[in-house]
Amino acid sequence: MPVSFLSPVQCDNYAKYPTDLPPDIVDSLFFLDDQDMEWIANKRGDFSRLGYALQLTTVRFIGAFISDLNQIPRVVIERVAIQIKVNDPESCISMYMKSEQRWRHAVEIRARYGYIEFAEKGSRYRLGRILCALCWTGTDRPGVLFDHAVGWLSTNKILLPGITVLERFVAEIRSRMESRLWRMLIKNLSASQQEKLNDLLVVEDDEHLSLLDKLRKGPVSISSTALVQALKRVESARNISVELPLYRIPACKIATLARFANTAKITAINRLPFERKMATLVAFANHFESDSQDDSLDVLSMVLRDLFSKAKQENKNTRLRTLKDLDQATATLVDACKLLLNTELCDHEIRDTIYTTVGHEALVSAVENATALIRPPSNVFYHELEQKEKTVQKFLPSLLRVINFDSNQAGKPLLASLEWLKGKQTDEPPMEIIGTSWKHNIVIKNECSVINWPQDEPRPTYRVIKKLVKTQDGIILHNDKLLYADLINKKIKEIVVPEKKQSQVEKLKKSILNMKEVQKNANNKELALITSITGRDSNRTTIDRTAYTFCVLDKLQSALKHRDVFISPSWRYADPRANLYSGSEWEAIRPMICRSLNLTIDPTLAITSLTDELHQVYRLVAANIDNNPAVRFETVKGNEELILTQLDALDEPPSLKALRAAVKAKLPRVDLPEMVLEIATRTGFADGFTHINEGSARAEDLLISLCAELLADACNTGREPFVREDIPALKRDRLVWVDQNYIRNETIMAVNAILVSAQNQIPLAKKWGGGDIASADGMRFVVPVRTVHAAPNPKYFKSGRGVTWYNLISNQRTGLNAVTVPGTLRDSLILLGVVLEQQTELQPTRIMTDAGAYSDIVFGLFRLLGLRFSPRLADMGGARFWRIDPLADYGKLNVLAKSRININLVPPEWDDILRLLASLKLGRVPAEGIMRTLQVADKPTRLAKAIAEIGRIDKTIHMLNYLHDESFRRQTLVQLNLGEGRHSLGRSVFHGKRGELHQRYRAGQEDQLGALGLVLNIITLWNTIYMDAAINQLRQEGFPVYDEDVARLSAYGYGHINMLGRYSFAMPDEVKRGELRPLRTTEKP
């Protein structure tokens, strides 16, 4: 492992004073107390006293003695000199540096104040134990460990050793802990397991791929065949799985090794030392089952989604095609009903009149057509689904065999139905999951069709008859023979009856021969003959297995979405409730959580506070409603409704237009790559990119490679335009190596935190906002390649599929966090996760969104977590305003405040609410998974109902404030417009390949869009830096600059940025001479 891992900044700052010390730091950290003054007073001469004092304050501040006191900042020297009353510090320092006392003073300070050397009294051992613990729990970046070591040594009065000594020590600790991890992972491996793992790396000659290469490729297409292949991949994962002592090994360490195995080349893994190679493969095997199961359920969800959505569309098209027939039949029946309702006709004349006017045959035909075409309420378009039975049977047996579903209490009935489908199905199936919309398709009444099959055609098959009739049985007359079609059991057989029933058979044959149609439902007389001849049970109902299967799949789709049904092991489809705090662990942290969220263990105080706030806001808004020109009441369909006038666009004063033009004119023109390199140099963000496995692995000119790979992703051009074989940092192999080892979600988040912090230091950004307000919105990308991780939405992707990049933007114009979701997932499911999982120094407390994230549960959770959810309310008409006190008088608002909050639902669930909040706050459970379990419309849990009641209080408070305060509405609109501006900039940056995302896998999508987010923040930061400088220069030149105009400037301008590169018109000398360019010797990807 490389020993030299420190950045230039760390080397420059080690055991040295910073270049700039704020006055408050100097006053607090260089203060000499009475005991210090007593020791210093015992020294002879001003130079001796000042030297001693400076040595003492220096070792306290930087943790080491320095050889030259002239390196101490002037402000520190003056502060110390004033305290000990030395008038000429410069000459005193000069005299002190020439004396031998500085060496004796250092020894005395060490003895008197308890400072020891790094090599003394077990210091290395104590520090080593702390660093080992940090490495073991996941903090193993060497630069972070080094900074932690420096801080610990200074705190514990251990003098800092030489920089290379401490650097080697940290490297040694990391190496030791890595070796320990590898040994633990392979400790219990048997010889057969080692052989299986080694087989993963064997490259087959015919395909030039190893088994590991094949397994790493997840599914990309959405079909029953792809689902079967994905399930086979799960079985392969189980064949190589290795049991680990997971309670002893941190999951983050295993995840790091598994990620390396997923991205590294086979040759790179083969070159690893034995212990490390086997540990890497063990980690891969351990994670692979979770990954493969998740991929399988992703494909299943997409297959079922396509299956049901296409059936729904086909049903809709069929309905449209048959509307004319239904209209005609309805018109005929209406004519008949009019005659039936005519009171002037005598009862005994009605039938003859109807037959004369409408016609008997027309009436019969109208009844039959209407019966065939009408649809029951909540129809599930089963007829169209039934055509896809073959598709389902391709994957269903494998799905039930391979995936072991589990469930909570709400999912138990579905689990029982899955078990019935999995078994031999000799018993009656569980019926709990069957709702009214499915029942008439599944439970089939004892009906039978009679069919007069043409005599000159071959005997019909089951499939032909099944398409023709819709009943459970059929009687077919063919060549004077009666055939019995058992359509449930899928059999057709000739009817053999005793002699005594021949007369009944002849009657039935005669009835069928007299039919004018090929097929019809048997009437009562025919049904009685059929029952007598065949022995059918006229009272028995039959379960249509195909319809039952589709019903189970429909319910499974919903249950997986809400995590009522889940699997293990899994990352995305695991039970989100499994990791909630409970038992003694919850009892221990409950007081801390209550303090951090400003809540109490007793719900009474929180409920009283919310009740009072709601009442006061109602009273405030009601008192000023008549003076609010934006609000009026109108009567709509007999109900009083509130109308909120939309905000007018803000006028742009001439001063703002002039300032915007002046600032724009001063911004330097720059190429995008130069901008990225400049910001990297200013912020040092390259330090956030760490090697996936070695942590500190570096290469010459790595910064150039990183910037090139970032731009290749962000501009969506691929790396080809950046490849230069004559520049080592831009060679193809180097860029591929950087992409595989440095650019991933965790490093992108670390680098983003650096950029956000840099933006937060700029005065102009602070004028825009303090970072306490953020907005969330989505940017859509079409994904034209075959992939499971994209979904349809005609509004955004037309006939294709796509993803949504949902991002959080602060009022300082920086992106704080983002998540990529297939299609256009409901904003309310992912909003909370985006907010809670962001890792920057800004902590926004008010989150503004468009109306798509609107939900009572979201309002409740945000309020309880100490945040405020503030969506833009586009239309207030019909909005429900909630109240607690039914007798409270809110004036004109009484017509709105009609809905009553059931606050009594909250106290019984309060402890569970606190437990959920703690688990979310401390990252024990995924926010998206919890939102899925809470937002169930049909059967919400008691916990969900309680949170929703709190959410209704906060939602009503928000709506009232939104009505009352125009500046609040304006602030919301301005913040949301920032998202539009950033997305416009994003479209310009992401210009390659028509702005479409060509990534098949989830990780690739997240990494590429993460790179886009970094480049957007880089452009924002660069623009802000130069805009701040331009504004300062304009002020110096006497240009009128007003703060209200500065607040409206945009950091997303890009007219001065060249994003398309430069074209070269240089030709090689050999081409100028008429020669050909050399042909390529190897195929480049």
C-alpha cells in the first residue's frame, strides 16, 4: 500500500500556524491564565518571558514546538506580548532565538504541563486502538484518519511527531486492519468453497468471459424470459453463497469489497494476494444474493406493470370499438322501456305493442348485445389479461420456487394464496384476497354453453372452444355426437350415457339443431337436460384458476410496492420495519431523541402546542381576511369556495437589468474543462475521490483524469472526445481505471459536500440565503436502451421509458442531494429520503416543492422531525381545511374549516411515532421504504392514521399562512424557479446523445447523473465567485448596486462557458505529404 497519501494542504498545515487567524480565535485560544502568568513572571528578562509564553501557547495551539518563533503570526505575538507587558516583541524574539533557553524552556513546559513524546508511555498503543476502531467501523480514508490522529494527539498533550512518522503509522494501522478483515472473511472457508470461488475467475476460451463476468451482468430487458433468467441468476447466487459471522464484521467493510468485485477486471482480481482475493470473492458472494433477488423483483414489477397496463389499454380500445353497438342496443331497449312505462297502454297490450313496434328479434338481439358489452363496476379487464396466460406460466413456477416471500400481518392472506399456487391445488384456494372487482371472474356460476359445431369441420379442440365461450362448461353437437367440454379442467370428451337416458339425449340434440346461432348459453330447460345427462352439480360454483392467478399477481404487485410482502436478503425489497429501534435499545436513546426533536415522552404537551398554534393561525387569518385582496369567496355548485388569486410576475426595475448586464459583461469567457480544473484547485475537491479499495491510491496528474471522466459523464458524450494517447492522464486505460475506482455514489457525495461548503463561504451566496430553505424537483431523462431501471410515462417520455433525477436545491443555489428513480415515482415517496440523507454542512429546515409531493403523511413526518414542508398550492378550490375545536368561531373561515381532526388517534401511537422518528433520524431505516408502508390508501395502519392527523394540522397551518402572507407565496415561487434555472443549465451541459441517458444499470445511472450534479455545482460555484468579484468591482467603480437587485441575480448563466470543446484543423506531416494515417492495430471500445 502506498505510504504517501497526504494532500499538499495537509502537508502545508501540519504542525504550523494557519495563514489567517480570526481575532476571536486569538483572544480565546491564546489567553494566559493566572498560573501561566505566575510561571512566566519567574523568567528573567522580557525576551525570556516572551519566548516562554510563545512556546507555551504554540504547543497548546498546534500540538508541537516550532524551531523558529518568527513563523508565529504577528497577531499572536502582539496578543501574548500585551498580556505579559512586553513592549518590543521583535527584538525580544531575535534575542531569544540566539539563546539556549528555548531548548530548556521546551523541556520545562513538557514537564510542567504534562506533554509527552509520541514514543513515550504507550502513546502509540492508545492512538492505535482508536484508529483501529475507526477503521473497523468504516472511517478508513487515510487523510481522515490522519486528521483524527492529529486532533487526538493535541487533545491528549502528546507532541506531534514528524509528519512522515505519523503518516507511516496511519498507513500501518490501515494495513493491519485490512489484513484482519481478510483473515476473518476466509477463516471458515472449506476447500470446496474455495474451489467454487476460484471457479468464478476462470475464463472460458469460447466466450472469453468468466463466470463472475456473467453473474455481474444483471437483467436489462423486461419480459417473461428475462425474468426466468434473472431467477436462474438468484439460484446461481445461492450456489456460491458463503455464511459470514456478520455480527463481527461491519457491513460497510463487506460492501466495499463487494463493490470492488463488481467493478474490477478479472485480471486485477487474479493479481491480488491470496487472502485479499478470497476475501473479495467472499464479500461478492455474500452480497450477490441480495443484488440478484432485487434485480428479479425489479423485472417482476416491470413485467406485471406492462401486463396490466397493456390489458387496461386493450380493454379501453375494445370499449371504444364496441360503443356504437352498445349505443344501438341501448337505443332499442330505451324504445321498449318507453312503451313499458306508457300508462296509456293496457297491461295485456304491452307485450304485443313492444313486439310490434320494436320487434321480437331486435329486442332479443339488443338484450344479448347489451349483456355482452356492459361491464361491471371496478372491472379488471380480465378478458384481456386471460390472453396473457402463457406469458405468466413461463415465469410463475420459477418465481414461486425460487423467491421465498415473507410478509407482515396485512400480507398473510396473500402469502397463503401464493402457497396455494405453489402447491398441487387440490383444496379450495384461500379467498380472503379476492375483492368485488375480481370475484365475478374467479367464482364461476354453474352455467353451460350449447354449441352446434359445423358437421364438415374437424372436431374442435379445448383452446378453440375456450375462445368461443365464456362459461365453465360446454355441450357440443358434432357429427351427431355430444361432446362435453370441461373448460375448467381443460378437457373435451364424448358423452357416454346409459340406454335409459337416450330420450333425453335426443331432446338435447334436437334443441341444439334448432339453434340459429353456432353457440349460446343454455336455457333452463336445456340446462336441466345437461345436468341429468352429465351429472353436473347445478348448485356448485367453480374457481377459475387462471383468473385467481391474475388476482394474486395483481395483489402481489401492490403488496411489494407497499412492502406488506418482502424478501430477505435484499436491499430494496426488505422489510423496512425490521430495523426499527425496539426494546432496551429504544429505551436508552428515547430521551436523547426527544431532546433533539424538541418533543416529550408524554404526547400531551406536543398536542397542546399544535392545537394552540392552529387556533392562533386561524384567528390571525380570519381577522385579516377582509383586507386580503388576493382572497375571495365564490359560490360553486351551491358551496362556498375560496379563490386565491395567482401572483403576478415581478417587474424588473431598470437597476436590476443594468446590474445583470454589467455583471454578465465582466464574467470571463472560459472553457468548461478549465472551469472544472480551476474549482478543483481552489477547493481541493479531488481529495474527496478515494480509491474504491486502497483508499489512498494515487497516480500522477490524477486530477486531470478525474475532471475528464466527470465531464465525459456530465456532458453525456462518453470518454472518446477526452481520450489523448499522447497524454498519460488522458489515455483510455487511465480514464477507464479512474471511472471504475474513483467515481461512485459515496465519493460523489463527499465531493459535493466540499463544493457546497465552498459556496457557503462566499458573501454573495450568503446574501442569497442562509441555506435554511431548499426546494425539491425532478429532471426527466429518456432512456433509449433496454433496461429494467426505467419506466414509461407518456407525458415525459412519449412512447419510451425514462428516469427522474429528483434533486434538492438550497437557496444558495447549490444542489444538496439527488436520487434517481425509474419513471416518475410519486414525489412524496422519495422527498423525505432526499432531505434526510443529504450530507452537506447546510441543514435546510423548510422544504418547498410543487404540488406533486402533497400528502398528509409527509406533512406529519416533516413536522415531527423538526422540518417544515411547504408545497406550492396551485389551486385552493376544494382544499380541505381541518379544525380540532368544533365550537371555535373562525369568522368567514368557518365555511372552509368543516373537516374535524381526530386528535385522539395520536396518544395511543405516540411511543411508536417517536420510535419511527428515531429510526429515520439516525438512519436505521430507509425513508422511502417507510413512506411506502405508511402511504396505503385502502388499509392504513393505526400509526399511519395518527401521523396523518398531525399532518392535517400542519397542512392546515401551512395553507392558512400561504393565504395570509403574499411574501411567503412569493418566496416559495422564487425558490421553485431556482430548480427550473438549474435544470435548464443541466440540459445545456448534458448535451451529448440528444440528452438521453444511455445507462442500463441503476449504479451507472446514479453515477452519471451524480457527475452531472457535481459539474452543475462547479459551474454554480465558479459563477458565484466571479459574480461576487464583479459586484465588488462595480461598487468600487461607483456603479449603483442595490441589495434587492443582487438577491435576484442568477448563478445559472452559461453564455460565457464553452461546453462544446474546440475543433482542431491541424494535420500530421505524413498526411500533408499525401500518405495515409496508420491503421489501428487493436479495436478500441
